[in-house]
Amino acid sequence: MSGTAQHLDTIESLCALPFPETNSPLGYESSGPRHHLVTLLLAPMGSEGEATHAVFEDQFDSEREALSLLLTVRGWGPPDRFALAGAALRAGDAPLPAPWDHLVQTVPDLHLWRRAGRWTGIGTAHHGPGLPLALIAFTTTEDPP
């Protein structure tokens, strides 16, 4: 099975996976009472040089586009393109629920779908200097900020 096919399977299985009763963070992934967040691709450590960073960002953007196209063809419809820049400011002093609290800090924009009472999205997380880029997928019952 190709990487894209595995990622597609992971995203679709997230939508059927029940949520745990308590939060369970694990590295770059987490699950909680109203969300699941998984890493589909992770750039290797030491890839933070500008040229290498750009290569991985392009690769992750291409994979996100391919997954979005496949999900659209499978009946999900086209994704909403959702910018998270400014979402923390819009929330003001109100704390954001998981996974949005993490996403607004690390993912500039998402491909986002609303299906069966859940929001499901794909984006590239920028965890900060010295940390690798990650192509992530998530599902949640919490509305976007």
C-alpha cells in the first residue's frame, strides 16, 4: 500500500474511531474526549535548514493536495480552506478546546471538512525552530475558532 493510500486509510479510520474519556498526548499525536490528532508524515530531525525545510514543506503540501482530491472523489466534497492565522486573537481570553489550542499555534492553514458531526482536517504543523515539520490529520466535534 502506498503512503498516500495509508494516509487516506488513517484519515477515514479517524472518523469512525471513538473518542477516549481522558486526554492522552503522545509525542506529536493526541486523543481526547472530543478529538484525535495524528501525524501522517514527519520531516527528519536536522532538516530545519531553509532549503531542506522548503523541500519538505512542498512535499507535505503535495501530499495534502493529493489526499484532499481523493477524499473529494470518495464523496467528502471539496474541502474548505481554513486559515488559522488570527484565530487565537479572535478567541480573546477564552481558552480554545483541543485540538484547536495546538493547531492555532502550529498550523497556518487547513483543508477542512464537516461530516457526520465531526470536523476533519489536514495541515502542515510548524512546531518551531529546531523541530521538524509534520503533516497532520485530525478529527474533532469542536467547532473551529
